[in-house]
Amino acid sequence: MKIKELMAFDDGLFLLLDEHSFSEVRGITTLDFLKSGHLLFINSPKYLKKLEEDLENPVFAEMGLVIDEKLLKNLEQDPLWHSAKEKFAIIFKSSHFERTMCLLSKIFFDETFKGIDMMVDGREDGTANIDPSAQMAGNLFIGQNVELGKNVKLMNGVSIMAGSKIGDDTIIFPGVTIYANVSVGKRCRIHASSSLGTDGFGYNFIDGVHHKLWHFGGVMIEDDVEIGASSAIDGGTFSPTVIGTGTKIDNHVQVGHNVILGRGVILCGQVGISGSCRIDDYSLFAGKAGIGQGLIIGKGVQVAGGALVSQGWPDGSIIAGHPARPLKEWLKGVAHLRKSSLKK
């Protein structure tokens, strides 16, 4: 989409810097998935600090930035901002950042799915690519441009929407729904009634209305993943939610948009992972544990059942309670409270 066309959709979007090398916007992305021709959104110092980690990446010279006008006023003397802004091909400022995100996300949501009929089965119009060895039960929906690899097994009532890909030797059990643009790796097992790629729970509250932030990032499930029954993996906003190789997810688990799970992560029943969290390799969340938005959990972290995690934790931490604390500290606190409550 041309720059002038984009700005015509939003009267609060203003051109701050234009190096004339960026004539067309191809989409929106995030800091975890940098892409040429795409826009980044930044509205807090936290994201600017994260941007610093990749500042020498040459792809920024082919990208655009949308920054909150309120944040910009606080960055006039910030050396990090002065270094960062020189890296981008084009920079916009927004006088109503949340509204801009909603407006532009809808534009590129529509662009992503333009020309795709979500109601048409890809076997009918010949767009589905199904390996001859795939086994399929009855009552299925296989959308346009879906790809099924070797020895894939689809059981009764499975729905796979347009553009999704299922890797070799994967088994999908009855009643599973896979939304558009989801990729599932090899040798995965997706159990009954789970949903992959559902819209993330993202809204911006503007003038008394919850305005939808449109999600089109999809989900990327790597090889040897198992997902239990009735679990939900939300699709990312502008880049995918990622489930790492060998991760195992129990029944009734919620994984929010843009979460990145490393290799071999274990999520037990009724765990809730809020959006944009990063959980590193071989960490474990026991039953009914939860974690707040955007937190980073290191490698090999163990989270006790029912714990509520409100901050990031380094490699090897063992935590419990609410708010989650190191296990020994939490146990001492529980013992102290019990001792105090039994006093006459």
C-alpha cells in the first residue's frame, strides 16, 4: 500500500522522516520478526530499549516506524532515540496511537486475506495441496491453499482454514479447529476440540468503546509438539505465536497472542499464559499457574501449581505462590502465617 493511501485512512498519522526509499508498506510486524517493507509500532520506552538490542540490523533501513506522539515528546534528549531514528527508512508519529493501531491493523488484515474465500473448501476448487498418503475421515473442512504433508491423519469434524500447513506424520483428533495461516510441524498430535490461531484478546479502549486490534500473525507450531484437548493457542497480532520443538501442552490450557515458547516447555492443565510472554527452553508451569503479559522466563524455570507470576525470572528459578516468589521463601512465609494464625 502506498504511503499516501495509508495516511488517508488516519488523520492522526503524520510523516516525521522520509528517506524516499520506502514507497510502499507491505504490512506490520513486531520486534521478534523483523521484515523488510513492514512497519513497527512503538509506544513505550520498554520497546525502544528492546529495539536497541537489534539496532545494527540492516533490515531497519528497509522498514518504517510508527511512534506515539506522547512518547516522542519525552525522547528529545534521549541519545538512544537519536541513534534509532537514523536507522529507519520512514518514521510516522501518531497523535492517537491506539486508534492508529486499530485502523492500520484492519487495513492489513484485509490485505492479508484479500482474494481468499474462507467458505470455499480447497478440495473443490483445486487449491488444496494434499499428499496422497494423507488419511482423512468424514465431515472435514479443508480451506483454500491448505497443505497436508505425508501420512497426516485428520479425524472426524476437523476444520483447517485457508493457507494453513500440516507437517508429515501429524495427527489431528476430532473437532479441532485450525484458523488461517497456521503452520503445524512434523509428528505433532493435536487433541480433540482444541483451537489454533484464534484471535488474540486485543482491544484498545477509546472513547468508551473497546476497539478491536486485528490479528493476522497466525501460529507457528514446530516439530514433535503435543497439545491436549480443549486448549487454545491464540494467533499473533502482526507476527506469529510460536510453540517450540518438543513442547507439551496439557488439556484446558490458554496460550495468548505472540507468546514464544522455547524447546521442550511443559504447560500442565489449566495454565494461562498471557500475551507476548517469552518462556525459554524446558521450563515448566504446573497446573493452574498463570503469568502476566509480556514477561520473560528463563531456561529450566519451574513454576508451582496455582502460582501467579508477575515478573520475569532467570534461568533455573523454582517459584511458587502469589505473587510468585522463590519456593523456599514462599514456604517460609506460609509456615509463618500458619504459626501466627494458630496462636491463641
